[in-house]
Amino acid sequence: MARNPNGGNKRGANKVPPEPRVIRLIMELRRLGVHDQRVLGAIEKVPRENYVAPQFQDRAYDNIPLPIGMGQTISQPLIVALMTQELEIGDRMRVLEIGTGSGYQAAVLSHLCRRVYSIERHAQLLQEAERCFKEMDIHNITSMAGDGSKGWPQQAPFDRIIVTAASTKVPDALAEQLVEGGIMVVPVGRKGFDQELVRVTRSADGIETKTLYPVRFVPLIAG
Ligand code: SAH
């Protein structure tokens, strides 16, 4: 299906106007507290429909989480946007993501930084995500299958780290892979309830944590 309603119009051919459902989502995110224009721009650029299963296509731009197989979920766009905003990402930065899942969050990050490193424990999900990155012509994501709870020592340190699965405590191993001045966001808590998003900042003096707001993520499974 041609997505450009002005398909025949050569003027600005590379600038396809966003679909109404994308505009609606962006407006909702703005209303709910996403004010960073770069983050909203990145969300606008990533076709979420490519990262959800065919049976959920008509809900791809609803502000809800959706199943992606293997009992995992693609996060709610609001949470993707808020967590990304919290990271204050600069365009020269290297960002580590734990929990590639559908690849949607990584794709959003890829528009904001120099390189995204992403780790997923389900090889099958990772394969599908990598297929999407290729199809979308995204070339600054390096991904691997494995246990992300130990980070990616060979590629460390990172300017930013985002964990998209809930850890029972702030993961020290990951905090240690931040540069000085680096920021990590991580959901902390038990499966299904009492989870809160925590922002971790690393300085010369050590690690500082700040609890932000309640969230709900699938668990980070170590090993
Ligand atoms: N960021 C994803 C959402 C992922 S859901 C997206 O945008 O779609 C959380 C993901 O974390 C799941 O795919 C799960 O398999 C993965 N995960 C859980 N524990 C992990 C671990 N220790 N290492 C790597 N990935 C893990």
C-alpha cells in the first residue's frame, strides 16, 4: 500500500507527511508530558506497524503495549518516549539497550545517537528485529543474542543505558559500564507489580539513583 497520499507529487518526494494516526499519537504523547522535540521526531520517524504482528496492525499507533511473541511485549509508546526523553541523548553518544524485543525502542534510539548496542536473550525475537532494521535501512544498531544483565563489557563504556525489562534491583554491573556523567534508566521491582522506573547517574563520586514513576515491564531474566 502506498503510504504517501501525494504519491504523484514530485515536490518534497522524500518528505512524506505523517499519517493521521501517527499525528494523533504524537499529539497524545505531547499532552502526556513528552516535550522533547527530538524524541517526538524520532517516534514520528519509526513505523511502529513494522514492529508489531500482522494481527495488531490496526492498533499499532494506539498508546498501548502489544504482544510480540515468546510471552514478551513491545512497550507502550508513552513509556518508550518518556524513557528516551529521560536519557537526554546527544547525537554523538553510544547507547546500550538491554531487551531488544521487537526492536522498536532501538529503532527510536537509532535516530538520536551515533550507535545503539542492543542485547536480547531470545534469538528468535532478535532475528526478527534485525530483519526490521535492515528493511528500514537502519545501519547504526549493533545487536547480539545473550544475557544483557551483565552488559556488554567489550563495547563499554556507554554514554547511556536503557533497560527495557524489570530488574529486581539496580544492576551494578550495568551502572559500572556507564561513562562518568552517564545516565541509565531501568525499571526496578518484581514481576507484574511494584515496579518503578529508576534513573541512575554515574559521577566521579559514584552512583546516584532517583526513583521516577511506576511502570510495568516483563522481568529481566539473568543467565
Ligand atoms: N525494547 C523492546 C521491549 C522489550 S520487552 C521493544 O521495543 O519492543 C523486554 C525484552 O527483554 C524481552 O524481549 C525479553 O526477552 C528481554 N530480556 C529479558 N531478560 C533479558 C536479559 N537478561 N538479557 C537480554 N534480554 C532480556
